[in-house]
Amino acid sequence: MRAVFSPLVLNLLLKVISLLFRRIVFLQSINIVMESGSNVTSCGCKGIRVCLQCEANKKQIKTQALENVAALFQEYVYCHVCCKAWELLPHPNEHPYHQGNTIDFPGVCIIPEFVTTHEEKLIVDEIDCSQWKESQSGRLKQDYGPKVNFKKKKVRMQQFTGLPAFSSDLYKRMISLETLKTFIPVELCNLDYDPSRGSAIDPHFDDFWLWGERLVTLNLLSDSYLAMTIDYSDERTDASLQNTLVRIPLLQRSLVVLQGDARHIWKHSIPRGAIVSRRVAITWRELSDEFQDGGSLCEQGKKLIERALSFQGLVVQ
């Protein structure tokens, strides 16, 4: 005789089976990590952010989905010589022998070999003398800047003692460039990426209330790339570009400047696959117009600039 279940009972049974299945997947992921000899330790991840250290929990499913997103895009690679993005092909597609489709991609400036190999070593050695702090998505960070609550639009300067001494000569070299001659940074952030931690950063805009037009990054120790994408909901852009991903090469020892459309319309990220060995990135940020002369917060801006350019800073804890 066949048993007949009411819809309510069937629904309850399906929920129980679903919970059991999730529990089994979770326990299996823990066993895999334990059998491989890895130790799950604390990390700096919050919310949807994940790294290899915290992927022994249910976030693993979400991470796998994020890693597969790139397959949905038509990919291009930016060329800093012709200032266009060229179709990513299975074979090298280098200047001046580009092939395939191309799109304009304004707002990017790349200066190769901004520092020498010897300078690179000295800079990284100096950075490593200060304490690194765990950050999200498998990164380590060192901050030299004000404490900011972006939601409440509050800036606190108490712990900010200025940009680090080692960055003084780099700053002088930066402002000798035409594109950066008016650049005045008030924040410097060092980020350490390593494939052993699954380091990455999700698509995002840097804040627009405090930070100004240009984002400047010095890329050290290894090559990588920025992945530039557009939100589907962004009405400012051509709909045909919403399935487009543009790779901005982050060449070892190069300086990269984002401004214009690359700053305001295209979100930037670094996927896990872009990190093949240790990478140290130094990023400088300038103030927005609101903190400049004539802005409503110009007096606070002047104090930030004066303190930043003392070049006597210690890492903000």
C-alpha cells in the first residue's frame, strides 16, 4: 500500500533533506582541509569576503561561484602604448602586433619601471620592518592615513602621524610626471597579496566623498592585473560594455594611475587567479574637491595635507 503524504509533510521532509545535505557538504569540506594538513586560523574576512583560511565553512560555495563569474565576460587587455583595450586571445596579443577587436579605455596611465630592482628590494625591506595587519579576502595591510567612517562621513586624525619616510623620494618622483604634478596624497596603504592565502579583492569603487580624482599604485614583487567591470545597473554606460572585463596590467615595478572613467564608471578588482606569487602594492589617495580650497571641509583638508607631507608617519593600528 502506497503512503500518501500531505503537501505540508512533503515540504517538511524536503527541508530536512536539504539541511542534511548542506551539513554533509560542510563536514566534507572540513575533512578535506584537515587531511591536507592545513590549519584553519583566524583571518580578517567579514560578511561575504573569503580567503583560503576561512573556506572550510559554507562560504566555500559562494567563493566558487565568484571565481566562475569571469567566464560570463568578453575579456580585453589594456595596452599602455596605444591606450586601447584589445581582445584577450589564446595567443600573445602584444603591441604593435595586436589582433582582434578593440575598445577605447580612457583614464589609465601606466609608467613601467618606475623604480629599479634595487630600489624595489629596499622599499619592500623597509615595509616589512613594520607590522602587517590581517585584512579581508586574504590580504595583509598597513595604513598610513586618517581613520574614516565613510557611512557617517567622519574623519579622525588622532592616530595619523603622516606618510612614511620611505615614500618621500617616491612622491618627489611622482610629481615630476605631467599626469601627477598636482597630486597631493594624504593616505598611503600597503597591501600584501599572496596565493597561499587566496588573496583577492572584489569589484568596488574607492570612496568618492573623501578620496579625489586619482588613485595611484606602485606594484612590487610580481606581475598581476586589475579586472575592470561595469555594473549592470549603471545607466551612464553603453549597454554593450556591461558584459566586458578589461584587464589592466600591473607590471612589476610599474606605477599605475586611475582617473576619469576608469575611476568613476569602471569598478576595479583583483581576482584570485591574478596573484601568482607575493605581491606588495603601495596605493596613494588624494583628497576630493570637498576638502580642497573652496570646499566645505577645506580647513580639515589643509590639516590632513600638512600632516601627511611631514613624512614622519607610523603605521596606524
